[in-house]
Amino acid sequence: MSTLSRVLVVGAGKIGAAIVRLLAECGSYQVTVADRDLSLLEALRASAGVSILQFEVSDSGRLSSALENQDAVVSACSYDVNPCIAQSALEHGCSYFDLTEDVGTTEKIQRIASKAVEGQVFMPQCGLAPGFIGILAYNLAAQFEEVVSVNMRVGALPKYPTNKMMYNLTWSTDGLINEYCNLCEAIEKKRRIKLVPLEGLECFSLDGVEYEAFNTSGGLGTLCETMEGQVDELNYKTVRYKGHQYLMQFLMQDLHLDTEERRPLLKQIMETSVPITKQDVVLTFVSVKGYRDGRLEQSTDARKIYHQYLFGEHWSSIQITTASSLCAVLDLHFENLLPSSGFVRQEQVELHLFESNRFGRVYQNCNI
């Protein structure tokens, strides 16, 4: 990239701030960050030297003005505002990237992307899961002549769990509740199906630690649509320490806090009772079974990424992995290494290009 690419980052929270710092520090981007919280913006201007804009995303006029002369917009906002950001991006001819795990939101963005002009892409789900995990799983599956099953497991976990839930908040509470409450996509016998969240409990041991995993929504991204009819079994489960699923099932299903009208109460309970931590670890585990040279074989990839200090600040592993994944695909877009227009899926990213990217390298050398 010989000239600076102009990027607007909407959302200056934990993940948005991490994206801004990575892009600003690399020297290839002219970054502007927008948020309603002036204190967050001022902190980023001081630490990263970026331009700031204070407004509500719901203010369509201010959003439209902010997108003028931008090459791309990154949404680090809650999934519910992403369609309006994508629509405004369409109208201004700039490319769009987000971190959403919400299936319905992605479907709306896919419809918006059908009207994209040449050189304009719409790429949602660019974080960890969905995001990197889909890139990894699809590229592992591509090594087989015939794929039988693809099992994907991801967890963002406290490094030092101390409460009964064996859990601390590490990212968006809205996103967490969405994953735990919404129906989950999967493939069984080559056909797409819906599974109940928090069901499908399984237990396993990895690297000397015992874990459990269960159905959650959104982690597969667009893989079900892409691989339907090609694989007998495809599923995604969230990894937690043992005992977590039982308590969450009690809260959400037995006490009915998973209903739309009671989700705000559940969010309040979580945010006032469950501490945030930056001392976390991200675990990814993908297992693919299929045929090579007429023989049934299995290929497995397991990784752990820990929190660390970057730019003189303590970053959680979920910040590092999510922000780095988005920045990597943004880089690949501007390097013309992704499809040039329209809707782009995570599984269209070549794993070797992702891992060799300056941001994607965070996923290297962390295999268990």
C-alpha cells in the first residue's frame, strides 16, 4: 500500500480501541474514530494521534458526513446498528467490515452488498469467531478430497477463574447473551439445521485442563451456507470451564431470562455481578475428518493465545485476537488479495495469507 488508506472506525470500546491502535501504529492507514463517548475518543487521540468524531450512530446525517472520502468503514459497535452503517457505506462507495456474530444482521448486510459497486466489498464477521475460526476450518477442510465432519470449538476464558460460574466478562455482554440465547446453525447429514443454545454439552481435556463445550449461535459465520451438501457434519460450540453451562442454563432457561423482554435484566445482572478481566486466554480447537487417497483421516488444530502488553498497555487476549483478525483482512483487502467487490466470506480468505500478514501473525506459534 503506497498511499495511506482512509479508514473510519465506528466504536471506541475495548475492541474498537484495539483496532484503532493497531491501524494507527502500522503507518499504512489514516484513521478516524467515531463514538458518542468523548472521554474514550480523547484517550485515543492522545495515545494514537488519530482524528476523532463525536456523535451517535443513529444520527444518519453525522454518519453520512463522517463517511465522505473514506475508503473503508469498520464497525466495532453492537450488531443492531451495523445495517445502518453498512447502508451508509453503500451510498458513499466505501468498503465495510464488522465483527458481528448475529446471523440476522449478516443476512441484512449480504442483501446490501448485492448493490455494491466495483471495488467495494462488504465483509462482516471479521473477528475471532466468527472470523479466524472459519478461515482455519475451511482451509483445513480443503486438504481433504471428501469431508465427513468439521467440528469447531472456541473459548475466551479467564486465566484465573474464581467464581462459581468459572467465568469473567471479557467482551461485549450483548454479544455474549446473543450467542447464549439465539438458535444455532449446524449441518447434519449434509443439511442445514437449527440447534438449541446451551445444549449439546460435551466434556474434554486439552493441555492438562478440563473443559466443556456447548451449542452457541453465530460462530459458524456463513460456513453452513457455503458447505451445505458438501459435509455430513458441521458444528460450532463455545468452550468454558466445567460447570458453567449448568448455571447459565438455570439463569436463561429455568428463570426465563433468555426472552427478548428480559434480556436487559440478564445484561444488568451479568454486568453488575460478573467482573471484567484482561487476564484471559483464547482457546481455538478445530477437528476435520475426511478422506485422503481413499483413507479416512483426521486433522486437528489447537491453539492458545494469552493476554499481553502492547504499546505500553495491557491487552486481553480477546482484544488481541479479535482486533488482529479484522486488521488482517482489512490489510488483505487493500493489498487486493481478496475478492474485489460484493459480499466477502471469511472462508474466502487463504489461511497462509492471513497467517503471514503482519496482524495475522498473532495466531502463529501458539499451537498446543
